[in-house]
Amino acid sequence: MSVLDVLHPDGSDFDAFLFAEVGEDRNGAPVTVLSALARLDLEPWTEAGALSHLSRKDAQARLTRHFEAITDIPALAQASESKAAKLVSLLPKRVARHGLKSSETGTGTAPKLALSWTTITFVAVVGLALILYLGQTG
């Protein structure tokens, strides 16, 4: 299992969406959905997951608002709504509340465990503190 799989266990489900190009910035650098969301200080996989929980119409509206907030990508300023509509179609089918895709429910397969950055950081800090504590007392 790769590090990316641990940090973003559902990352591969969102790759088509996150790595789709949305245009070039004013410096001529290509911009993907991932980098556009990062420019807005949004965690791309978390936002992709949130968008996939919404109806297509609501996801398109939310993504359009995000794109309209980015001012240094001329292609987005001109066609943010139509670009959002195309990109939302790249999201995986709507995800059920508990992290299971509707096609995965009832199949007998174990769901993937989705960990947030907060959970990973907390576990790492507690583990490090425990190691340091045990090192001092031993």
C-alpha cells in the first residue's frame, strides 16, 4: 500500500476529477482542479469527497463558486459554470453517507477506511509522545 493510499484511501476514485486541467494561470502554468482547490486553501480530496456527496446540480453550483473565486486563471473566469458542469461528471457516482459508494453497499466487501488529516496527525502525535515517554521511563 502506497503512502498516497494511506493518506487518501479514496484518492484513486477522485483522480480523474482532481487531475483534470481547468486552464492556465496568468504565468502560463497549467492548472488542475487539485491545484485550483489548493489555491483556495481547500484540501482537494476532502472537497472532492464533499462534492461527490452532493447532487450533480449542487456540486456544479459549489464548484462554480470555487472557480469564480479564483482570479488568476482566465479560462475559469470566462466559463466557470460550463467547466464545472463537465468536471462534476468526472466525480465518482454519488457516495452514501457512510463512505460507501452506492454500488458497494450490500456486496459483502469491507469498506475502505477513510482517515482525515486531523486523525492521522492526532495518532502520530500520541504515538510519538508515547514513544518518548516510554523511552524516558525505561
